[in-house]
Amino acid sequence: MLQEADITVVGTGLVGLSLTLDLLKQGYQVTLIGQPSIALPHPANRVVALNLASKEFLTALGVWDNLNAQDFTPYYAMKVWEKDENGYLEFTHKDVNQQVLGYNVINSALEQALWQSIQVFLENNPQSNLNYLEQKVVAYQALQSKHFLTLEDSSQILSTFLIAADGGNSFIRKALNIGVERHEYSQTAITCVLELPEAHNNTCYQSFHKNGILAYLPLAQKNQVSIVWSLNNNISDFALNLSPEEFCQQVYACFHKGLGVPKLISTPTSYPLAKQYAQSIAQDNLAIIGDAAHTIHPLAGQGVNLGFADAWRLADLIRDYYRYNQGIERAKLDSWARERKTKALLISESMAVIKHTFCNQNPLLRLARNTALNFVNKQDFVKKQLITQALGFHEKQYSQASFNQDLDLNKQKKASSDLRTQILEHSPAELAQNFLQKFFK
């Protein structure tokens, strides 16, 4: 059976669902194709760290209010160090005059909140229509400037505009013969829930050690954390086969900064780590977003924030330029794609540099990076710029969001302007002298 569609979204993860909700609110008839996510041993085995821009996006969509209190945890500080070294870096919400730095949200709970928001919208707007097909796409073909999809039950879709949000192994991307630039990190991410003897104080912790990177992400219970332990592949299997007690002892040894020996609450799960970019994310009336377009190292938790920004920037493009039964002119899509690829490349390569810098055990490099950590920790302006990027201030605002006054890009622009004024008022020699004095202080 052939069904015609105006806009089709392939993928029912966080990014695909958020874009679907926006398109329904715009008044489009949307076809959504995808299957439920695989259940984990514990819901909090997979937690996403949302920056303030993503939170505002979800608030504007009406999703945030559908989360239960135990599903998300605000964090107010982030502490970073290298095990057995004296380098230390701490960020707090006060550094950028915010109430919080971000939110850790249980992935499955956020998916459920998105589905609930879609259902409530459809109930309140009976003229709207969502054609949800719980299927896999098994064939794709471009047909007379439209998109022809075949599903596993042999049903067929002919769509004017197609959005691929179907993950890192995107079927649509592969069917289009779009190549990827991929780099394996030779690491495996191990995730689970731990209970600590001490309170986490709504702080994210990150410890670099010779075999990888260990992150504690605070959960709603004051002494429980979800961890992401990025371990080199040569020892990840060893860690996964430890007894619960041995596993926790190893975690504590790598963490190195107190909070006590943890107790294992959930069975650990794992997945391989790599960075990956699609060589193209826009074609005629087609866009690729989220993990289908880019995957990055989880050490700063920016992957889903990149995906949400893909979604709201595409939603606003559709809002401004989409024409019924014709789609969007290619030049507009290409401009959107250049912006999104630039953002993804900047963040991904930054994460790659940090990962490679801290995983290199050269003694001189160890000294340099720990000196740099301590130096940055004393530089308020540098810290503010780093946090500003992490909070999502560098992204263009979602057009439907009523950003709170604290999350004001004009404040960030003024800070940058003030810095430029300071630079113009001093000679290069004076600036260099001031920098060296602070560095060796």
C-alpha cells in the first residue's frame, strides 16, 4: 500500500521526536517511522547531560513539564582533575551568573515525556495528524525529487521532505551512499548506577587516568550517580568481568578524590566509542540530523545537545522557508548544513584533542596539561568562555523559546566586547607580560 506524506521523520530517539513535535505544532502532517528504544538494566544507565539551551528548547515544546522530579537532576558545579597529579579545574554556576550549569536527565524518561507531549498535543488539536509507523525502513529511492521508502511490512511511503534521525548506523544515510569520516577511539564506554557513601552535592566529577576517563553524573537521589567510564579497549573486558565489589574498588581507585567506595546498583552496560561525521547532511529536500550526522566522545556530554540544536535549527528553517508539496530550496538547506557541520566539527575536534592530550602519558605532556588546568582554574574570563560554549550560548536561539533573562546572549556578547576593549588598551608586549605573570604565579 502506497501512502503519500508531506514531511517524514525516520527515527524515534530524542532528536527525531523533538523535531516531530515542533512540526506538528507548526501544523504539518507528519509521518514518523521508527521503533522503541531497547530497555536497559536500569533506566539511569543512560543519562543525557542537557545544557541550558536544550532545556529551553524542551521547555518551549512543553516537554520539560512532563518530566517527573526523579527523572532529572540539576548540577551546579563540575570538577575535573587527573589522577595522581596536582592539576585541578572547577566550574560553578556562579562563574556565569546562572542558577544551574545544566541537567542530567534519564534518557528513557525524556523519551517518554516527548511521546506524552506529542499525545497531549494531538488530543488537544484533533485537526492535527501524526502517522506513526512502528517499522524499519528496508529500502530507499529518490524518485522525481521525492523520497520513496519501503518498510519491513512492505508498505510504502512517498514523501516530499525526508529527515533522517535514525542514529549512528543510519539506514537512510547508507542508502544514499553518503560516506562517513570515522575515527575509532579504541575505548569502550561502561555505564551503570552507583551508590556513594557520601552525597554528590549536585556536582559532576571527571577524573582522567592512564587507562581512560571516569565521569560521575549526579542523580536525583543525593548519593547516587550514573557513571560513564571510558576505558581503553585492552582492559574494558577485564573491568566488565569483575565482581561487583572488585568493580567498585577499581572505580574508586580511578576516581581518586573521595566520596567513598561505591556500591553497584545496576548491571554495567557498554558501547564502543568513535567520532564520526557524515560527509553530507543535506540533499534535495532531505536533511540528516543527530547521531546520523555526527557522533562524538561523551567526555563533555555534548552529543545530544548538538542533536537538539540540529533539530531546532532545522525546525526554524522549515518554519521560514518550507513550501507545501515543494519543500525547501537547496541553497537554504546547504546553508543550514554548513552551519551544523561547523558546530559539530568544532565540538567534536575539541573533545578529541582533550581525550588525546589526557590519554598521552608523556611526562612532559603530563606536566604541561596539569599546569594548564591550574592556570585556567585561576582565569575567570577563560572559564567563563568555556562554560558559555558548554551551556549552548553559541547556538542561535530556538525561535519559539522565551529565553529567561539570565540566559541572555547579549551578556555574553558584552563580555567579549569588554575583552576586546581591554586588548585595544594594551600593547602586545603588555598583554604578553600580563599573561606570563599570571601563568607562572
